[in-house]
Amino acid sequence: MKEKKLNNFEDLKKIKFKNLTIDPSLILYEEKEKTYKKQYLETHFSSKGRAGKIVTIIKGFDGSYEELKIIEKKLKKTIAVGGSLKNNEIIIQGNYRDKITSILEKLGHNVKKVGG
């Protein structure tokens, strides 16, 4: 018996699968919003040691590295900038203290602007 060659999506719609099971380990779940412990954070901006380029530094975080990494990723994605983690501090490229302060306050943290 010769099988018909599938040429377009209409042919694919007609295929019926029997006993189809999906491996649960292959399903990707979206990370749920976590409630974080309320933190008292400080936002600084600095250009020292960075060839004159301004960065925003968030200091005062007390928690696990994983929580800090999640917050850093959320900030970078929301503001659409680069950044890194060093010594339990989040470093964001550019002077975005106002945006970062509002984002962190929405997450439930108390944020204080420090310097300039």
C-alpha cells in the first residue's frame, strides 16, 4: 500500500493520531508570579570605573541568588536594556532609576534613590 505524500496543511489536518501521549517532562510551564519578601532597596547611579558610562545599581537585596536573578531578569526585560549581577547587586546599563523604582515598588519593595 503506497502512502500519500503530504503536500500542504490541508493534508496534515486529515491525519488522525491514535494513543498519543505527551511526556510531561517536555511541557514547558510559564513561571508563576512569586510573592517576594518585602525588601528595603537602594538605587544608585554611577560611572566610576566604567569608562564614563552610567549604570544604575540596586543594592540592599537580602535573599537567595535565584530570587535576585529572577528580579534582575524581569528588570532587564521590562526596560529592554542589558545588565548583570555582581556581589548581590543588580547592575543595569544606563540611568533608569525612575523606571526601576516604579517596577520594584509594584513588586512590593521599598525603594530609596541614593545620590545625584
